[in-house]
Amino acid sequence: MGTLLKIMPGQSPAPTRRGFGSFLRYLLDAQDIPAFAARAGEYLNDQGLTGVMLGWRLGAGELDFLDQAALRPEDRGLAIAARRNGGWACDDAARRVACRIQADEGRYALGLLADGTSASRDEIEAHADLLAPLAAAIFEKTLLRGSLHQLAHSEQLQSALFTIADMASSDMDLGDMLRELHKIVGRFMYAENFYIALYDEGVDALRFIYLLDTTDPIIRDANQFTPMSEMEKGLTWYLVRDKKPLMGSIESIRGQVSGAMREIGVGCFDWLGVPVIFGDRVRGVLVVQSYIDRPRYTQADQALLGYVGSHILTAVDRKLAQEELERRVEERTQALQLEVIERQRSVRVQEILFRIAELSHTATNLDEFYAAVHGIVGELLDARNFYIATLSDDGEHLDFPYFVDQFGTWAQSRRLGQGITDYVMERAKPWLIDSDDAVARGELDALVDAGRIKWFGPEFVAWLGVPLMVGDRAMGLLAVQSYTAGVRFSERDQELLTFISYQIANGLERQRAAAERERTAAALRDAYADLERRVAERTVELSEQIEVREQIEQRLKHEVLHDSLTGLPNRAYLRDQLVRALAHRERDPEYQFAVLFMDLDRFKVINDSVGHLVGDGLLKEVARRFSGCVRGGRDMVARLGGDEFAILMELDNNEGAMRMAQRAIAALREPIRVQGKELFTGVSVGIALSAAHYTSPEELLRDADIAMYRAKSGGRHRFEVFDEELHDQALQLLETESDLRRGMTRNEFVPYFQPIVRLTDGGVVGYEALMRWNHPERGVLAPGAFLQVAEASGITESLDWQIFEHAMRMIPRLLMPGQYVNLNFSPRHFRSPDLDERFLRLVEATGVAPSQVRIEVTEGALLENPEQIGAVFSRLRDRGVHVALDDFGTGYSSLSYLHRFRMHTLKIDRSFVSDLRPEEEGGSCAVVRAILALSHSQRMDVVAEGIETDAQRRELLALGCELGQGYFFARPQSLETILSARRPVGSTPD
């Protein structure tokens, strides 16, 4: 059972189960927010809070909890209300509160939910204030770790892209490269099942160049194209047709596609596919999928796959182009072997290709690359009129970064239109036009007449244009033209220019990629520099925070070990010193010490009558006087809590402890003035002397406490030394407590019933149920023999409920029509706000009518929580259960309570009945007469208790009292005894 730590003003809460410094380190060592929330929950549970739930939010994310299933229905609403209301919200009806611990708007927030009411606010906010700087440090550490992780991830991604680019230009064959690409994707996400498919828009088919699947038996030939019609309405088909990524389970993807969906192959648990689009055309698709239950793919996985996919397909295109180039070179080489006269030309072409490849790596900028390409082409054919056209990144403009013409003209950048360059790029095929070739010239004229081509610039004699292809997409054009009749181009020139155009395109892509890499590297350098600066700044901040926290820790250590009110050492400090003293005595048996346990007399009366502020002032003065009694350096005064103090002192002999006790008693003989009031109190002292059998501080404090209670019972303002007799009494109390607990399990506690009668004729109107213990060895025991031990053991309520249940089950046999049974409720019962609900459930379960049971309470029970008790009485009264006020006249006898709680019955205490003297005007007669008059005016029944003589009965009748109980009529009896007798009880003698 948790212990609630009372938070005094200006005091921070502290853990009670471990040292505070180690617990701070325990909290600060949390690796992430959930771990910190779990450890903070442990701390709050240690402090007595119940129903604790910690929630947090990072950035604009949703509020998260360690255990979502444990949330109560009202918890999320309370958390939202606390955020809107400055960090605090309370639902008193549900006894639930929400409190903000730490928040940095837009970055993070942490709060707690716990059982409590508005009265708990100061305590809970004090806990939150203590946790706030720790939470801020954990959040900052988490965010910084996330930034470092993101930078590392970016670096890993950049490295993967470099690897992809390097593989594209390496001599690795396509199969090995695809397997390495699969491994690269697997570094960033789950990719055990992965495939790459290239889409050919011309034939509307897909080529699955790489497919690895652990479950699906479908096999695709990497060298064959699969028509889209075979995959219609499938997931891959929608990737190409809708041109957008798809992600999730099969059912969730059904809502993402533009039409009905057909499942092809084995169903999967999770699926992620992205189309790779160059311009507005789908170049291919990349797909990963999972057949096992695992964390699903995320938007980050989707974005990463799309980004890496474009580089992968670019590398694949380059590798395919490279393989195509190698194939053509091989074919050309074979042809040259057959045609010796073409050998030198072939060698020259190869040299040019290598020069272009080398140029793509060595050229410092694109202008240098274009000029070098022109020079190389000029070595193969007449290239006096030469230009390069490229497609803009948005795919809508045509740029002419390099243009050489013998007429000195220059082509300007323009939107894609109807020029001959645009047409060839759109067709993605080389075109050779010669004015002497009637077929080619007729085709050109037909296109011009149809409006497909518009003429730009001077008319040429011959024109040869070759698209610069990257995969199946034309990213530019290489063209030569002639205005001289003697300079023409052949199909062989077309083949040659087409051949080297692939290398030129790849070189151009490398140049662009190099520029992009340089920009990325510059951005990374800037990011690293910024990170180093932020780390340095944060290091300085953390150093300052650590210094502040160390100061706070020192202050909190002092507060943990000292009482906040008096400044004296507290119980924890005393216990630590007792451990040291016991260890000292174990090393040196001659070392002697004593513990004095001191409890103030009448402190509760002072506190209740003049208030807690005056009571606190009294405690401060008492602490000051006790401190004046001890010897500096050898003795220590500590406050254990409430009005309990202790002294730990070194002894030269046992008389020294007794003299110290006498000094403490003498210190409180003089009155204490607090806020203008003169207060008197005393102290009872119990002494425990060090001995070899003591092994723990708890044993010493226990025995000193026992001696203190004996001093109190002996008249107070005195001291007692713990001895063997007290030890035997403590053992006897322990044995009695054990018997009590065994008796509860054996149902040895039963109700005895004393009748409540009419004083006129002795007729029984009801009974009072009184507890008796059928002890197996000591016989039937009255409460006086065991009640004090039961109260000290905390089992009084359990005993009462056992008696209530037994009494209600006996009511059908006991009561005659119109009779009732009174059940006694101690003040402790009313600390439970649902007392009435439990009692009424018992009434209903036993089948007893509410009018057949009444509850008796003493005036003391009404003082602790009058609002709550009044509500319980009201609900009981509404259900037909009456309330009787017992022992009226011995407590505060407040008339306001009678009116406020609307009692049904008053019971006059036996002390007034025993002192009735009819011949005296004043005394008890006057008090009883006043009580009767007051009761009749409030229309309440009155029962006189403790009637033992006929004279008392007659006097009460004369005063107007109608009901009574006592030994004159009958002693408390068991149900069997009453049933066997069943005759009029206490009949009036003649």
C-alpha cells in the first residue's frame, strides 16, 4: 500500500524508497521518452499517487502513453483540457486530475494523469515541478539523438547513391549489380521480397529484370516482356496506370487505386510499390512486400524507395546501355575481323568512346565537356555545323547549351514545339535526311505539310540527328548538318553517331550527377558545421544545467533528511544515525547509547481548538527547547512526524538517559506563547537503552515507543525505561493480535444483543448489537479486552463488517414486527465516501428491510469530514435507514450538528443516568431535562443508556424520557439465549 507524501509549502517531493541522488541519476539515465515515463511513474507511485499514467507528444504528433489500454474513458479529455487551461485539469466527480510536467510548444510536451481532486493540486504540481527539468533534459537528448540519427541516415543514403552510381559504370554484370542493388534497398527497409520492372510504353509491357520472392511461386523471365493486359487491375498494373505509389495491406490499397482490383499471386501482409517517372512517363516500378506480421511500411519508406528507385533505374539504364554498347562493340569487333579495311576505323571509334568516357570524369564543367564532344565527333565526320539540345528538368523546354553554325546563327531556348529536333526527340530514334534521298525528303515534306514540323533556320543539304537516350527516354539530341552539296552523311555515319551518343548521354548524366553530388556535399558540409556549432552550444548549456542540478541535489538532500517545519533531522536521518550507532557498538561492545521516544501530551486538543498554524508554532518552540537540552556533538534531536520527537544520545551510564528525559520534561513545564496565546503541553518519554540483541533501528524505536505509551498510560509528564516486563507486554499484544486475525478467519466474533425498551412497561422496541469474541481458550470476551489491539492493528473495520453481516442474517429470527437493531459505526468507517453504498448492498444481500436497521455514531465521528458524512447520512435516510447519535453530552454536544445531520435518535450517555439525583435541582437532572427538551423540539427519539436501578427508570420517566436500555432490563445476550427466553424483559415490579 503506497504512502502519500505530504508536501509542505516550499518543499519538493522526494523518493522514499531510494536515495534521491541515485534516483535522479536513474531518471536521467533513461534512454528515451517511454523509459523516462516508466521511471517517472515509479517515482510517482513511490510518492503515494495512484492511477498514474504519463503521456507525451513529440512535435505535432499525437499524444502517446505507455499503456493505451489502461487509459480511462475520461483521461484523454482531461489531458486536452489541461493543455488548454494552462497545464491543469480536474474531474472531481471521477476523482481524476491531469497536470502538465514540461512543455516546449511545437517541440514536445509531457504530462501526467492520476487519481485525485482539486485538493491534490499543490501536491501533484510539486511533483511535476520536480520532474520538469529532468523531462526537458531527456526530451532534448532524444531530439538531439534524432538529429544525429537523421544525419547518419542521410550520409548512409548518400553513400548508397554513390555506390549505385559506381556500380553503373563498373564492369559488374547486370545480374550481380541487381543483386547488390537489392542489398542496398534492404539496408533501409524490409526487402526480403523485392522486384524491379522496366516499363516500355511503346509495347505496353513490363520486363521484370529482377524478382526475388520467398513465397509467391510466379516466375518472370528477366529477358521477356509481360504484356500489361496479363496484369490488368493488379497492383503493378495500377502503379503504371495511376502513376502514384501504393502502400499498405491489400484491403487498404483497394481504397487507393482508381478502380476495381484483382489479386495476382499469393496475398501479402504489407505491400509498398513506387513508379519511377522521368518527365511524365513511367520508366519502371520498384516493389517490396512482406508475408509476415511485422511493422508496416511507412511514408518515410515510401519516399526513400521513390528517391532511391530513380537512381536505381538510372543505374540500370546505364548498365543496360553499357551492356548494349558492349554488345555492339562485340558485333563491330567481329565485323572488323571480317573486314580488315575497317579495323583502323573501329580502333579509332573505340578510342573515341574511351575518350568520351574519360571526358565524362575529367571535364571540369559542362561547357568543356560539350566542346570536347564536338571535337571528337569532328574527327569522325564533317561536324562544322554541330549542336547539342537538352530537355529541361521540367520536360517542357528545349535548351541548346552548345551550338556551332557556319552562318554564325545561335539557337535560343524555347518551349517544346514542332521543330525537327523536337520531332526526333519525341520519336526517340535517329533520323538521316538528305536532299538527294527522295524518300527521306518526301517524308520531311509530308510532315511539314501536315503541320507536324515547322522550319527553323536556313535550309540544309543534309541533316543527321541522334537522340541522347537515358533508358527509354530522350534527354537531348546530338545533330550535325551540312549546307554544302559535297558534304553529306551516310547510314554508317548515323550508326556511328548513334553509337557514341549513348556514351555521350551517359557522360552528360555523370556530369550532371557530379554537379548534384557537389551541391549535396556542400549542403552536408554546412550541416556538419551547423551540427558542431549546436553541439558546442548545447555542451555549454548542459554543463550549466548540471551545475545547477548539483546545487539542487545538495539542497534536496538536506530537505530529504530534515523536517521542513522545525529544521530538525527527520526519521530517515535518525534511522541512518541509528544504523551507524549499532555498527559502532558491534565494533566496540563498550560503546553505549540510548533512544528517547517523546510524544507531546494534549497536542491534538491544541491543534483542533486553536488551529494548525498555532500548532505549527508550538512544534517549532518545542523543537527549540528540546535542542537546548542536548549536548552538542554527542546528542541529536529529531522530529519523527506529527507531535513525535526522538533523542539519540551517547551514554557514559544509564542514569544519563534518565537525566536527559527529566530535562526534556522540565523544558515544557513553562507555558509556550504562540500568536498571543499561552499554551500548556507536556511530554511523555520512552527510553530504549542499547543492548546486544538490537540489530536494527526499527527494533530500538519500537521498544522506545512501547515505553513511551506506558509512560502515557501511567499519568503522562513522565518517562519509562523499556525493560523485560514491557517486552512481555509487547509479546502479549502481538499474541493477541495474532489471535484476533485467526478469530476473524474462524468467525469467532459474534453479535450480542441488548434490548431497547419502553420505560413504561418494559416492552422491547429494538436491540443494540454489541461485539463479543468467543475465544477458544478465554471464553466470551467484551470489546475492552481486545478493541485497543484491534484498532492498533488496523482490523477494527473488518471486525465491524463481520458483526454487521452476522447481525443482519440474525434479524429475521430476532426481531418481532416493528422492532429494529442498532449497529455501531466507528469514526474510521466514515473516511470511505461510499460507506452507504456498501452498507445498503449488505442490507439488500441479506434480505433485511432498511427500517429494521439503524446506525449509531458518536459525536467524534462528525468532526473529521462533516460534508462527506452529511452526504452519507442523507443517502441512508432517503433509503429508510435512521441514524442515532450515541453518548450525547460527553463530546462537543453541538446543537448545529443535530440540525445539520437531522438525527433520528439521541442516546443519553450513561454518565448522566448514573448521577441522577431527584432531590438536586442542578446536576445531571438539569442536563437530561435540557437534552429531552431539545430532542422533543427537533422531534427526535431519546434513549437513556446505562439504566441499572428502578429509581433511575422512574426518574427518567418523570423527566419525560420514554426509551432506555441497561442492565436493569437485560444484559447483552446471544441470539440463542434471547430466543429460548422470548418473554417480556424487564417488566416493572409492583
